[in-house]
Amino acid sequence: MRAAVTRAPSVPLDEVLPPNYVAGGTRSDVFAHFRSGLIVRAGRGRARNYPGLRGAAPPTTVFYGIACQLPDVGHVLDVGCGSGDGARRLCTRYSNVTGIDSGAEALVFAREWCPRGRFVQADVTAPFETDPVDLAVIADLLGHLRRPELALRHTRALLGPASRLLVAEPLAIPLQRLASPARRAQSLRSLEALLVRSGLRLRDWVSKRGTFVACIAEVATGVGTDSLLAGLDALGSGEPAAARAALDTAAGCGSKPIEREALLASAQAALVLGDGDAAARALMTAAAVDPDDARPLAGLAELSFLTHDLPTALRLGLEAAQRDPCEPSASRIAAFAALALGHQDAMSAVRIANNLAPDDFDLARALSEAASRLGDGGPGVAALERVRAYGDDQGASLHVELSRALLAQGRRADAELEARLARARHPEDPEVIELWSSFPGRVAH
């Protein structure tokens, strides 16, 4: 049975006043002082927005206002609730609001700022439990995650057939500048595709332009969805043969979005199995199913690149990027093909690709090498340092590349520090040994 609709009384504005913020030792280090006497660390960084504090994270409360207009809602789940500002807005409309976030300090803030909500610390990319959910809200979260479909899949598991999900993410543009932890922004196409791969179905667009793209989604069911999810799970588990069998079923289900995603995934499985011809057939079929989607062309461009047909790779990559200038896979392969061919616009292509995927180490390294050849190591250093800010394990390679880029700028002390870090992590790595021996007075071991 669905929970009864209950409207909570409006929260008086003076019930909990916004805190006073006191700066710490750095610009991003800020402490919130509540009237109750609680002092908790806040921040101006990109990870979370705090009420009344200007920072890098954009406010999203307008989308929580939209969520408050939806009917037949009992329990609301705020996934990635951060400071609780959105949950506070939800509590003015609904009596049963749960927020989930991985940040312990953010949740301390949220419990003080939104005393009517219930807050749980958990990893949103792992299974989590709560009461059945009538409405879930995900705002400015998916782009922070390496695998956003995990958060969507685990949220989906809590939704009933009549439940809804409101998703709002920054709108992608080719010249965007993303800062950690924001890894991706979304276009209309990429968000819709992400929903399909997560077992969800687009219901209505809430915002198509401006700084955010937002929509209402619902749980998708049926053989096509089940087969697609099973195939993606098998592919992620290293079972490409089993993945292809399930994906073949999904590709014949009659739903264009599911067929498209199944064919794209089937191409990946075929590549893992070393069957390039099957991958090409799947990509060409996907292009016929949805001629406006850039990803099949980007996949064919990558196949051409792998077979050293660089002119075709560049042509297909550019055509894919024209179809969707914000599709990272299209810009990525176009950039690498342009670099390999020595195209005059290669540097611009790499910059755009790096803007769309700033956590991509290979792109950052390519940008660094291209910039160094032009006599300007600054962009490369910035790109590599931006990769490091995401905290992904790149082994010694990131330290090696950053050291080389710093050397090219004449920053020998900083370059040696990076070389020391690389040597500490992988002392036997040939690249590390070569790098370390390049510093005066140093030996390889």
C-alpha cells in the first residue's frame, strides 16, 4: 500500500537560522557556527553547496521546489543530500524525508539545518536500505561519480511501480570548466541514455536549457530492460560471452532506447572477445536504430583508430562530434586521431575533449605533450594537476608525466618532488628509473 499523502506544516523561517560562516586557514576552509552552539566544517568547494555561503557548487534548491509540487508522495529520498538544504525545502511539503550522503561532516550540518529530516551516512554507489520510496531526488550528484549508473540502480531498487525520480545535473557545454569532484556534465541525450542503462525510463523533461538539465523518470520494466541490465552486469563482471547473449535479447525487444544501448554494449563485449567485425556490425546497427546518436560513430572511429586507419578515424570522430558536441567519446577519439595525424587543429581538439572529461588521464597526458611541443607547458601541468584532484589511482604514471611537464616549465624543484613520489611508489618501474636518473646528482637506485 502506498503511504498516505501528508503535508507537513511550513517550517517557520526563524526555527533554525542560517549559520555564521568563519573562514579557516584557506579559502575553501570554512566553519559554520549555528545559534545552538554547534560548529561544523563547511566549504566553498565543488562537492556541496551550503546555504548562504558562496562557493563553487551551484545551488539546486529550485529543483527541490519542483519536487514539492508532485502529488501522491509519502516518503521522499534525497540521494546525495549534502548540507541538507534541499531536504529542508522538501520538509516544508512532506512529512517523511530521508537524506543520504557519504560525508559525515555534511550530515552533521544537515541534521542541524533540517531537524525534521532523517539523515543516513552511506555510499550511494553501494546498495543501501530505507523505507519504500515514493519520490527520489538526485541533484548535482551523478557527474561526481565514476560510475553514476550504480547510484541510479541502487535508487531504482527502492522505487515502486508508481514512484518517481527527479534528476537534475549541470548541462554540458564544450567549453565547460569542471572542477573536482565534478567529472562530467550531462546533455539531454547523455542523461536519457544513462537512465536507460540504469533501468529507468524518461517521463518528462523539467529543464532543457540554462545551467541544468532535469527530468522526471520512473522504473522501466519488461524483458528488454531485464536483459539489458543483465547484459551490462555480465559485461562489468568480465563475462563478455554471457553479456552478448543477454544483450542480443535486449536488442530485439522493440524499444528503440533499449535496443540502442544494448547494441552499444554488445559492441564493447565483442571487442573484449577480440571480434572486431561483430563490434562494427553492432555499431552500424546502433547507428541505424538512432541516427542522431553520436556514440555509434565514435565507436566506429575508435575501431578505425585501432586498425591504424587514422584519416577515417578523424572523419568519423569529427562527424560524431558534430552530432553531439558534448559527447566525450566523440571528442576523445577525434582528438587522438588529430594528434596522430599532426592536424593543425589538434591542440584545440584535445582541449575540448579534456574539458568534457577532465578526469581522463590519457587526455591530460596528450594535452601536456602537445602543449610542450608548442613550448607552453602550463596547460599540461594544469590538466595533470586537475586529474590528480580526482584522487583516482594512476600509479606512478601521473607523477612521471607531471614531473616531465614541470621540467619543461623549468620548475625543477617541483619536478624532483614528483619524481620522488613516483620512485617511492614504483621504484622498479623503468620510466621512474629513467626519470629519477635525469636529475643531477641522482642515480637510478
